Amino acid sequence: MPAKLPSDIAARQVAGNLLAWYDAHARDLPWRSPPGTNAPDPYRVWLSEIMLQQTTVATVRPRFEEFVARWPDIESLAKADDATLMTAWAGLGYYARARNLIACARAVISEHGGAFPATEEGLRGLPGVGAYTAAAIAAIAFGARAVVVDANVARVVARLFAIAEPLPAAMPDIRAATDSITPDARAGDFAQAMMDLGSSICTPRSPHCLSCPLSAHCRAYGEGDPERLPVKRPKAGKPQRYGTIFWVERDGQVLLVRRPPKGLLGGMRALPTGPWADSPPGLADPPLAGAWRMVGGTVDHVFTHFRLELALAVASADRHSGNGIGDEWWPIADIESAGLPTVFAKAARAIRRAG
């Protein structure tokens, strides 16, 4: 285990210094309440935490505002049409989150009377709510003392305590160290202050230590090289896969399909695609027979577990083609409004540029 700060007094000083800094420098975010005020709406906290998983604040901010304008509370979201919500989620990535989002909303209504559980244990029972998210909601929305460790917090704590073991093996020590400095009061503000500190001051590269409210207690700063922490093991290379996207035009429209509800990009509206394989599949499994031609160039996209390179095939269809279950003919001029996942939106732009 990492050594703790010299005393409980020092731990209180860390929390006090950080909260004073947060009172003056907290980010203005649409899902937050100002520092020291009443806890924010649990719905907004939950929605923001789900959106922020693997996604930046800059990307989430406008999308969050769009969502709450359309679905202002848990009741309205629970009544949303699945396909409509999946379309609204397009571009945020990690689409299992969107499926869990609506499942969670419906569980809160049907199993909890429309109110989010106020405890970490109760929150962990909801679809799509893991240990981190439960702790964040419990602390921020309900003021519970919970140990909240995201990537920003992990970096701050690894430096504060000079925890040199590589990630992810260091996470138990980082969590224990975070626990040792988390105050009983204002735990939600403390968690958000740690996130803000990691985002703006204790950055991955070139941390601004002279502006940091915790520098007097930071062991990595005292050792003269805070940027070396946390230590990360080299990432393994992602496997490469290949596929073909099919663009079928008819009377100024393009054929779209609905992907199967389970699996990658499940339930999303998409362009037809053949198999994703270890080598280029060419024109395997086109959505309909036709005079297919390949468009020059490819579209590359990186998923969590693999890289994908997509060739582009184009054909024209008559008015009786492509009328299967889940098929849609979408106006090409309005393709941006179809809510295509990023990989298919990239392909649509590439094909339209190629003419």
C-alpha cells in the first residue's frame, strides 16, 4: 500500500485547499450545481456521467443540452422510442451506453417509483451503472461520502502519493489513497474538484504545478518529476479488420438499414455493410444485386478492440429494390440528419465527395 499523507491533519488540509480552489475555479457545466449549493438533479447527474464515459466534456456539453431539451426528466426519457433515442445518440460512440440509458430510465420508473436510489449499492443495481458511476452519482447528486476515481482523479492521486506501480495494477492503491483524503462533508464537490484539477492543472503532460492548490502536499512534485506518473504499461496493438460499405442510390435517396439490436452499433441506423474480416472481403454479401463499382480510397475507423478499414462500393437501384424489413430510403441531401454512427457518417461523406 502507498504511504498515507503524514497525518489526518494533512489529509484535511488537502481537502480544504482543494475545495477552496474549487469554490473559486469550478467549471460551469450544465449538469452541475454551483459549489456549496444543494445537490443537483440526479437525472442530470446520471445522464452526464453516462455520456462522459469515454467521451470528452467538450463533446458532451452540447449533446447533453440537446438531450435535456428533448427529454427533460426520467419520465420522458423512459417513454422515448428506442430507435429515436439511438439516432439522437449518434456520434457519442460506445452505443451500448444508449441501450443501457433507456433500460435504466425504464427501471427507475418501474422498480423505483421514478426516483433514483440514493446509495451506491442501489445505484449499482441499475442497467449500465457500474462502480465508478454509482459512486459519482451518490456523491454528486445525494451528497453521500463515496470514493470517486476517474482517469483525472487517478492521475492526481498517483502524483500526490507518488504511486509508481503501473496502471491498471495501481488502481487498488489509488482508490485507497483517494479514500484517505475524501472528506465526509461536500464529498460531491470534492470529487468534482478533483476532476477539474486533473482537467485543468494536473494534466497528463506539462502539469501546472505552480498553480496547484495541492503542490505543498504532492510527493511527485517534491521529487521533481510529476509528469512521470501515473505509469502506464505499453498498449498492445489493436487487430486490423476489413469490410465493405455499400451505397445504393435510388431517385435521390440512399438505402439505410437498421443494425441488429445486439452487438456492435446495435439498433443503429446504418449503411449496409458486408462481413468484417481479417482480409478485404471485396463485394461479399451486397444488400442487393446490381452493377457495383468500387470508389477509390477507404474509410478507417478505430473501435475499442480493433481497427477497421472499409472499402466503398456504389450502385444504383430501381424503385422495387431494397424493401426488406428495416430498410429505409433516406434523402441523400439530408443524410446528416439520419443519425448515422461515426463510421458510417465518414463513409457517406467520402462517397459524396467522390461523386
